Amino acid sequence: MKRAGVLLLGALPVIAAGVYFAVPDDSADPADTAAASSSSSATARSDRDDAKDRAEREREADDALIADLPPGLAAPAKKELAQQLVSSAENSTTKWRTAYGSIEDVGDGDGYTAGIIGFCTGTHDLLMLVERYTEDHPDNGLAEYLPALREVDGSDSHEGLDSGFTAAWKAEAEVPAFRAAQEAERDRVYFEPAVRLAKLDGLGTLGQFVYYDAMVFHGPDTDAEGFYGLRERAMAEARTPGQGGSEKAYLETFLDVRKQAMEAKRPGIDTSRVDTAQRRFLTAGNLKLATPLVWEMYGDTYRVP
């Protein structure tokens, strides 16, 4: 998965603008400069406060809208089904709870891939998981590797980790608190944002899963190959149901855009999770992701009765 948390970069232009207008003019009267600086700072603060208030009001309106909608993929049975589908692609099994202790370098440039959702040492989400877990459990067996995890973040390097990190991960995965931490981080970073946005876009249970799986594979990034970039590209070609468009047509477009991004990043990649799973459900008109389900992943067939 790709680096999480990139959306924070959106705050930078506002901060930069505040700094720019606060720079004094050496030729101006000091009192005037101070007054102008104070006024500019006050205006910047006011603008930020207004923007924050607008964002809070919009979020409250979105929360109210979502509260009136069916649970969709967030319903317990559907959420379990979603984890089985993702696990068939990530771990070649629908028994996703067997993957808490999985860890290996799959050679995709993201370092070690580990756990139930494929947290990676090179893409920030594994580091975030261990940092948050260590805040609540400071004496855990992974805490000593935090300095090394911070050093390799953003690369495929194993420096400082080959001395025992994989064994420590597998051992910690036997601890119920760490298993719970993996599930909580999966939900916080991937599942909940994907389902929320899909509902706001007017998508049903299948569409919510399509967003979730894309979020897992491409990461919650805003660049062209990140989830939010893919959504923008799809919306440029087709309207979402929330915009009055056809749900099936929009999802077809989103899957087309996503497949192109997968192949561009890794030429020759097996795109089963799109072609013989999600697109199969969509072609069948199964927008509610109703069971029974049959799909293929990398040549293997899976069934949920």
C-alpha cells in the first residue's frame, strides 16, 4: 500500500500564504508595518477559522446524510465478507484472521508487507500502526524497532530490521491487543474512509467494496495512482449516482481507470481482483453484493455460500 496521510499536504498553501503576507517591508514605518502584520495575521486566522467552521458544518451534514442510509458494507456480515474478498487477493485465502502474523518482502518495492491488510514498512502505514500500538502498549516486542522503521519509511530497505523484526512481528501477532490494533488501524485508515465516501457518492454495497479494495491496494493518496486520484479521474469521465449518474456506468468507469493504474505501475500484473471478482459482480448486477458469491483470484476459485 502507498503512503497514508498525504491529504495533510492540503493545509500547506494556507500556511504559506499567512507567512507571505506577514513579511514586513523595510521601507515602511515600523508602526504601520506592525499594524499591517497584525491585521494580516488576524485575517489569516479568521480565514482559517471560517474554513474550519465550514468543514465542520459540511461534515455534520454528511454525517446526517449517512445516518439515514442503510449500513451497506458496514453491516457486520457484509464487513466480514469484505475482509474475505480482500484477503483472497492479499493472502490467497478467505480466512483473513490467519494473516495477523504474516510478514514477507514480496519484491514490490514497499519493503516488508505484513498483517491482515498488508501494512508495509516502506509506505508509512506499518509505522503508524506500530507507533499507535506502542502509545498504548509501550513494552511491546516491536517498540525497539521504531527507530529503524522511521529510517526505512518510504523505501524498500531492511536496514535495522533483518536482525529480528520478522520474528518479533510474528510473536506480537499472538497478542490479542496487537490483533485488535491491526483491525482498528485497518478500519481507521482504509475501511471507514472508503465506505463513508462511497455512501456520499451514492454507491451501494458493491460500490462501497470497490472503493475499499482500491483504497487498500492504491493507498489513500491524492496523486494520480492513489485512491483519491483514481476517483477524480473516474468522475471526470462519468457522473456518480450522487451526481445523478448511473451507478453501474460509474463503477465500470472506476474499474477501468483502476485497472489502467495497476498496469501502469506494474506492467504484467494480474488484475484478477478487478476482472474476475468485482467486475464479475457488477456484470451480474449484484450491486448489493448479495451472497452466494463465486469469484476467481489468480486462477483459484473462491465461494461464499
